[in-house]
Amino acid sequence: MNRHALERFLFDFDKDARLQEALRDDPEAAFQHYELKSEEKAAIAAKDVATLYEWGVHPLLIRNFCGTVGIRYVAEYAKRGLNT
């Protein structure tokens, strides 16, 4: 796992409307400038924030991602049995 690349993507995603649109419309295009592994791309595309949390991605980046895509991250963590 490349946590730095994940966190860079999430940081940029929070601030770039074009990147947000690309993730929604064509995830592979959204990922083209980031050195993400296939499982990392899959987790982001699926909005699997519990996995991102388990991988140690910074919680504030996850929170901002969730706010942008409309996910309740605490509920997602609870589904996985994660105590935050």
C-alpha cells in the first residue's frame, strides 16, 4: 500500500472539482496522475472508507472525502465493527 499516494489523492480530491467529477464519471482517468495500486483504486472507487481507515489513511482526509461524496463515515466504520 502506498499511503502517501492515497493521502495525496484524497487531499487533491477535496480541493479539485474536476477530480471529483472524474472520479464519478471515469475513475481510471481520475487516478492517472497518482501511483495507486489496483486495490487502492478499487477502495477509492467503491468509497470503501472503512478500508482506508484500516490502512491508516489520515482520518481528516477520510472525513473530507466522505463529506464530498455524501458518505457517513462513522456509520461505515460501525458496519465493519471499527471503534473510532
